[in-house]
Amino acid sequence: MSLLTLEDVDAYYGESHILRDLSMAVEDGEVCALLGRNGAGKTTTLRSIVGAKPPTVRDGTITFDGTGVTGRDSEDVSMSGISLVPEERRIFSDLTVAENLHLADVARNRSNTIGRSVSVERSGMSTEEVFDFFPRLEERDSQKAGTLSGGEQQMLAIGRALKQNTRLLMLDEPYEGLAPQIIEAVESAIERISDSGTTLLLVEQNAVAAIGIADRCYVIDQGEIVFEGEAEELREDEETRERYLGV
Amino acid sequence: MSDESANPADRTETATTVDTADAADTTETEADGGETLGGASSASTVASLQARWESARDRELTVIGLTIVGVSLFPYLFARAPVVSDLLQGYQELASLMLVWGIFAIGFDILLGRTGLLSFGHAALWGTGAYAAGWASANITTFPLLLVAIGVVTAVFLSVVLGWLSLRRGGIYFAILTLAFAQMIYYMASAPLAFITGGDNGLTGVEIGSLLGVFDLGTELPSVAGTLLGTWRYAFIGAFLVLSVTAIYRILNSPYGIVFQAIRENEQRAEFVGFNVWRYKLAAFVLSGTFAGLAGALFTIHGQYVPLSSLYWQTSGEVVIMTVLGGVGSLLGPLFGAGIYLWVEYIVSGGYPFDWIAPYWLLVLGLVFVTVVVLFPEGIWGLVGDLRDRVATRLEER
């Protein structure tokens, strides 16, 4: 059974129909990439999964680990094991690096949380483990997160997601605006996260980078899935690449 | 691939920075060596004192200790000390009133400065706290501590209701909703509930008993305490201010404080991390309402009268101005905002030596506010921080 399934999802921003009968599945343990041009509906798909509003999902079902999550509140979805690292500013820039990481503990620790308690079965990484992944974060421990470089902010955002009970980590445009060397660092982090057993859904415009790291790819265009298959197939399918991804 | 070797560019960059810093250090040491022995050691003393101060500055004991010292010296400096008090034209009762409003403002800042929510209805909470304490004093008990408790509990209940209703919307709509509900309460108090509140006349017949049945709040404290603090009333209010600062310090440095800040920065991202943002906002609203109720009850104990205007929207506006003037998000800043606001309102408007400007005291207040907001967006507290940094750099340059 797939870890995450979207079945015939229709999502709207106000009256405009963005996702049309979108169906896709992410298998347990894989690195899945969702590719497409700007405005194709990639971010809308992620937002639909985590229950962010807008968009409104009017039709279709989203299932995570056998449980329906369609229309659930973001904080519930997050506690059930899906973490989204949104594009651009992903961290809380007024808080220090340590506080940013600590937030994940606060959210997970029910005694500190106001509101409905969600049972958290799987615990995330400890701060030490995150520092092990990203030693640079440890050096910047007490620095305001807003003063970090773009790459460090990305590492911090991923680090925070890892500290949650993440089973599915979704990264929206993780390479955007990063220097080539930093992209390499993020890539290697993604590989290590995948090796540690976390499932990844990668949303990218940068198709070349994503194909290089993904097991399977979906290509989305105008809110519809137009390609589905192994990364290898997409690498060889020149027509699809040129038509929908421009590479 | 391990992360160790992953990041050649960044690595080089760090290395370069370290090298430069090292070089600078070396130069400095050499320069110091060249100076006279006395000069070098005094410079290093200043530096080490400064480092020690910086590490202690934000610690709980420092913050509370400074608050206690400030609260203890303030009435003496303001109302009795030679020269200073003549310049400021201060008097004992105004010092107490400043502390009351100070509690209101630092509590309000939990909501405005930390959580990023602008409420325009806190007059309802302050006024209700004040009326509850006043009504209780005429009908139930005259013990000051019980009156405070009654005021706080009433305000907490009301803030749960107000927050629950107003937090349905964000941003400007939240501000308008709080304003609307607060004005509703004001009109309720002015006519339909006049048999309780005294309507336009305000609540008279407030009677405040002695503290623990022993100390009359109006009398002077014995010996040195009397010179410094003045009356029992001031000591009573001052104790609550210190308690409030301690409580708020604890709240802001607890996990809740971090979540509040995260919400201020980006609500949706906080949801993604797994927080029920709405409930945290309600918590912040109720917490600030608690301090508004406490301050309101103290206001009644201080003035032994509750004016209807304590529920009016202008009161909500005043606490916003005090907080912004003092510095949002700065814990102690709003105390200074409250002090300056009241000083202009009571002293500058009051005549000699300000008779020439007294009719224009609101204009003075406006100018002070605009100047501070334009030049020091972080308020008076931010200005203090700026000056401190500047002095520190000056000292280092020596």
C-alpha cells in the first residue's frame, strides 16, 4: 500500500479550478518527485495535502498511511507525520537556530501543547542527530535564524522537519535560489534522509536536479498529471521533458 | 557522501572569516602591548566587565533584580529627591499610577509584541477588572488582596469570551472586532447596567480596607522604606509589578513564548510545524487579559473610584500608545512608555512650569510619539539599547 495517495483530487482557489482529477501515489521509502512549470499546480498539490487554506479541496480523497486526511487541519496533518518545508523563507527568522529546532519538540511534546492531543507514535530525531546531519547548524546554535545564509536556512528547515515525527517529508523547491555547491550539500542531505527510512516528496522546477535524485517522477501541467514513471524513463522521454519541463 | 565534505565553498568562507578575526586579534594585542601597562589593563577590565554584563543581562535574576531596584528608587527620585524631582515635578500618587498602567502595558505586550495581535478592546478587560474590584469592595469585602483576585478572575472570564469571539478573524478585522465588543460593554455599563456601574457618574462608594487587616494603604511606610517607597499603597502596587514582570519573563522564556513569536512571524508556518495556532492566540489573549484585569483592580484600589471612561475605547488606545512608545516586544519597555505618557498627561498638562504649553499637552504627546516611532522604531527601549551599544563601541575604541 502506498504511504500517500491522492485520488481524483479537485482543488480550487476561490472559483478557479487548479487541480483537475489529480491522482498520484507516494510509496513508502521512496524519493518521489513532482515536476512541472511555474503555475502548473505543484505547490497547490502540496498545500492540499497538508490542509492549508486556500486552496479548497472540493472533490477527491487524500489518504496518508491508510487514514483519510482530506480537509484536515494543518496541525493535525503535521502531527500525523507529514512535514512540509515550504519554498523560500522556511524558518522563523526572529528565533534563534536552537529555538527553531526546539519548536519541533514543543509541538511533539503533548504536555507543552495547547489543544487537541494527537498520538505521536514515532519520535523524530534528537537535536544532536540533526547537528550530526548539519554540523553547521551547531556552530550557529544561538544565532538568529534570519541571519543565516540561504543554504543554512534550508538545512535548518529540513532539520526541524526531521525532528518531528516525519514519515513523509515534502520539500517545495528545495534548490531554489541556492548556489551550486549548496545544492550539492542539500542533495547529499536528501540522500541521507532517504537512507534513514524517511519517504520524500520533492517538488521542483529544476527537473535535471530532481531527476538525478528521485526514484519515481510525476509531471504536472495545468493541474493534471501528464507523466508518471521511473526517473529513468523520464530521463529518456525527451518529448515529455521538452514539452512540459522545457529541458 | 558525508556532510563534512559537502560544502567546500561555505567551508572556505568560514575559514577566511576566522583568519581575519585572528589577524585582528593579534594586531590588537600588539597595540595593547605597546601602550602603558595601566592603559592596557583598564581597557581589558572594561572589556571583561562588559562581557560579564552581557552574559548576565538577560538572566531572570538580573531582570527581576533591576525591576526591584527601579521600583524601590523610583518614587524617591520622582517625588522627593532634590533637583530631579523638582525638574520632573513628580508626586507620590502619580508614581503609583504609572506602575498600575505599566502592568497593563507589559501584559498587553504579550499580545501585541510577542504574538503580533493588535487588540483595540483591552479597555473592556481593564475596566471590567476595575469595576469588579470596585463593586466587590462596596458589596463583598474590602480586603485589597481579595479585590485584586476578584478583578483578575472577572477579567480572565471576560477575556476568554472576548478572545473566543474576536479571534475568529485576523489582522485588522480582529482589531475591529475587539473594538466593537469593548464598545458594546461600554454602552452596557453606561445605561442598562447603570444600577451596578453608576452609569456616567462612575462607580462611587469604593472602600478599600487595610492590607491583611493591619496596614492602612494610605499611610507612610516606616523609616527608610518610607523615604524611598512612600506609602503602603505604592509598595502594594510595586509588589504586583515585580510579580508581573517575573511572571511575564517566565512566560516569554517558556515554550509558549517561542510559539507566540513563531505565530507572530508566520501563522501558517507555525501550523505546519504542528501547532493549533488559534488556541495559542487565545492563550496569549487571556494572559494579557489577566494582567489587564490585575491592573484594572489596582487602578480601583489606587483611585478608590471607577470612572466610566475606563471602559471607553480611548483607554484601549492609550495602552497601545504606551506599549509602542516604550518598545513592543521588549518586556520592560512598555513600563517606560506608560511613565512618559502619564507624565505628559498629568504634569505637562498641569501648569507651572509648563503653563505656556499646558493646553497643548496632547500635541506634546503626539510629537513625542511621532519622534520616537520615526527615529526609534523599537521604542524607548530600543533607544536605550542603541545608546548602550554606542557607548560600548566607544569604550572598545579607546
